[in-house]
Amino acid sequence: MNLSGTAPPMKAVDDEDDKFLVGELCQAGNCSNQRLYVAFSWNKDDAWALYVQVPDGLPSDKAPSRHASYRWLGEPDQSVRRMLDEQLKADPNWY
């Protein structure tokens, strides 16, 4: 996996009395097909990610969420999974 691409600034997220640094990275020129949502523990000792891949050439009338494959990295617990899933669902182009 190559981590070169575009990324908006990361942000601090509070979740169940823990604080995380969360962000998104996508393949340059292909943000709709390959994305990586990452979360770092506030002390930066732990990192987790959700890798989302949508098939190339998916018609615009097809919901990307129904055709995507998901891969969890770093063995996140349920609260981190929920937090990263919420980051994905916050994208207005994700339906």
C-alpha cells in the first residue's frame, strides 16, 4: 500500500473519554475509489485505519457503500471502528 496522496488536515476527536487524532488520505486523483481513514491515539502510541476500496468505473447511480470493500488495520476495538466508520459516513458523497 502506497501512502502518497492527498489529505485534508487531521483533527482531534473525543470519543468515550479518549482523544484521538483522526484524518483521511486518498489516492491522488482517485479519492472516490480508494481511501484510508486513520486514527492515532493522542499520545501517538497506537494507530488504526479503515481502508475503503470502491470498484473502478462504478456508475454514478450506484451507491458506493453497497459495492465497497472494507479492511481494518491495526486491530481497532469497537469504539475506534465506530469512530472511523462515522468519519467515512460524514462524507457527503458516501451513500
